[in-house]
Amino acid sequence: MPGKKNIDKPRRALAKRYYNAGCQRCPRLAGFLSSVRVRHPEYACRPVPSFGALGSRLLIVGLAPGLHGANATGRPFTGDHAGILLYKTLYKFRFASAPESSPGDDLALKDCAVTNAVKCLPPENKPSAAEVNTCRDFLVHELETVPANGVVLVLGKIAHDSVVRTFGLTPGALPFRHAGEHAIPGGRTLLSSYHCSRYNTQTGRLTPEMFDQVFERARAILR
């Protein structure tokens, strides 16, 4: 098909707005991924794309892939402790076809997508401010897919602040708090939650009941 290459060009360009598997824009993160790949050649060790259909009415934004989680499996919140509560709750509120996520399964998200503010694994799970800013280009385009009356649910303050800045607003104007709710441009709603990390769930800072509260509100808005 002589015209196929020309047809695929705009498709590839569009896909790169949301994800670039070969992204090297952050030298520290690219170097760290290379070193992890040597230690764990079986891991994905690349930028992690969103999971679920972009354009869904609910977009969940976490911080970054975990070393033995998304960085290994290539799917957000899959393979480590943080995903246990998230996918169980997504299933409970009818946003997922199953309560667990694992590599190679047939899990499907329903009217929901999951992504991260930073697509690459950062050392010690701590991206720098510059890395968050650099990766925001991808987040901008992901957020653009959320329709009017949709919900953006952010997990943790760093993801919250990055989303807020995406809309040209300041975190001071839309402060982070658990179960916080703000109107954002495009007729959409920003909901915030503590991150479902092992530290937060095991210390009781975030309980399943608190997490349910946020998803109950998301479901109510979408209704």
C-alpha cells in the first residue's frame, strides 16, 4: 500500500502527544532507567503510557511509576502495593472489570483512564520539579481529552499541583487537600486524594473508607 506510510505519519504524531516510548528529555531519569535496566533486564524500564481509553469521563493522575510496579510491568499502578487499593476501588465503583491488575490479564477500565504526572521512574520515587515540568507536555494533552462534566482525580500533592499548573492556575488558588474539590476549565471537576502508597495506607493516613469517599463523589458528579 503506497499511501500507508503517509497515513501512519499523523497517527504517530498524534500518539506522541500523549506518550513517547523513547523519550530522553530528562537526562537524570533516562540515565536511571538505563541503570535499572542493567539490574532488571526483564523489566519494561521505559516511560509508562496511560491505561484505559483517553477521552473517558474519569482520568486518574498519579505521581510516577514505581520501581517494581509500573516500571516493571509497563502499566500504571500494576505490580506494587499502590495499585492494590486503587484497582479494588475502581472495581467497587464500576470503573474496572476486575479488582486486580496484573501483566497479561484482560482487565478493562470503564469510562476511566489512569496515568501519571511523570512517565518515567524517578530515583527514590522523587522526581525533581524540573522533571515534573518537562513531563507536563504529555499531561496537557491527556487532560485535553477529558470531556466537559468529566472528572480529573489526582493522587497526591505533586500530581495535584502539576494538574493545576497545566490549566495556568496556581496551587495556592486551588490548594491540595484530601477529598478536595475544585472547578477547572472546560466544565470539569478536579478531585484530590492522598496517594494510595504503602506508607499512606499502612500508617492510616489513607483508609479504604477515605478513598471510597472520593470515588463516591466522582461517581456522583458523573451521574
